[in-house]
Amino acid sequence: MTTTSSTAYSRDLGDELRRLRQRFTGLRGRGLAVQLGWDPSKISNLEHGKIRASDVDLAQYLTACGKDTAFFEDFLRRYHNAFDPYLAQPADDVRTLTMAEASATRITAYNVLTVNPLLRTPAYERALQTTTGTARPDTDRQAVLRRPTHPECVFYLHELALRLRPGHPDVMEAQYVWLQANSSMLRIIPAEATTAAFQSPCTLFEFERATPVVHVESDLTRVFAQDETTVARARSLFDLLDEVALDEHETRRKLAQHQAPTPLRALVK
């Protein structure tokens, strides 16, 4: 076992081990530790992604969970990258991302052309997938915002995203209403802030006891980075956006400007 800085992916894989233990052994962490002859803290640290396990340790753990050689080799292949400061994943693999969202104490995000996934209505998400020809797993990403102790969130959104209307006009009208209802977390970047439009969309996750993680995604891939330089650049971007973003009152007014007048909305429906 090697102590090292945990990553979003090491915590993801550690949680996968925890679920395997619970499902296939029925043992608590201490019980499995006794069976393997390990200190209980070793099980805890491994399942929280805080330490890098050796190949032998992983073999013992997975064997205790009843897993065969093929499963071990597949897990080992993934685990070898668990503690890398940079990690690329397929765009349709959202488990590491959803774990980061669920465990973060603060989420700061910037989107230019589309509403952030955590603020999308289901209809907007479907229309966006149809328009772009991409498919995403059907996961309830917004569940994290409904928790009593949800992370502190700031979503910066360029006005360009309000002008692009995927699907039927009703879809965007409903999305405007949803954004109004969550305007306390939203900061609109006005269209005249052209410099901001050329900045890369990204999300910064901050945690209580882990290194911050920067997440960037496209239709092709998603990347996680937690080196100091990348995190510092993300913080600089959000400082820049904060200077040009509208406040909550101005954001609500901007959203209202983009909504169709009441008579038109009635005709659309």
C-alpha cells in the first residue's frame, strides 16, 4: 500500500470496491479486514481511494469478493490510472463525475453554449441530445441539488446559451422558468462580454478533505485534472467571470428578457 493524494477516479474505484464487499461478502469493513489479516484502517483507506493498493492486495480483496481472474485483470487495468493527476474518460461514462458532484462541498461551473447539466430540465436535455445527435446515460444528475446539504454552487452561463433554443419553443420556455427558480445559483455573462465567450467551459469541484478537481467535457471525452497549475487557472477564469457577470437581480431580469411575452407563450402552447 502506498499513501498518495486521492483523485476523483481513485475515490470512484474505491467506492466500487466498497459496493463489491457489501454485495458479495455481506461483511463490514472490519469483518473483511479480519478475514484478510489486514488492519481495519487499510480497508477504509482503500475504499475511500486514499491509498494505492498493490496488485497482491487487490487480488486478495477481489478474491474475497468472489471475483474471477477476468474481473481482476479488468479492474487492475483501470486501477493503474486511478491516481493520475490527469484522467480522460469516454463522454458517456459519468460515474466518476456524478461521484464528484455528490461529494463536493462547492461546485463552480462555466458554460457558454448550453445550460449546465445540473440545471437542465429533462425536456431540454432530450432536445439537446436530439439536436446534437449525442446520447447520455439516463441519470438523475440534479438529485445532488435536492439534498438538504447540497454543495454550494455558482453556475456562470453566457447569454449565448439563452439564445440557442434546441427543440420546440416550449422547451426553452420551460428551461427559462427553471433557471428563474434557481437564479440564486446562477450568474449570467452578458453577450457584450465577448472575451468570456472564448473561454473554455469547465467545472471546479472543491471538497472538504481532498484536492480540488477541474472537469472539462466535450461530445468526445471528459477530462479530470487536479494539478496545482490547472486548478489555479480555473480559479483565475472564475475571477474573470465574476467581474463581468450579472448579479442575481440582473440575472433574473436578463432571463425575463429572453422569455416570450405571455400572449406568445399562450399561442405556443
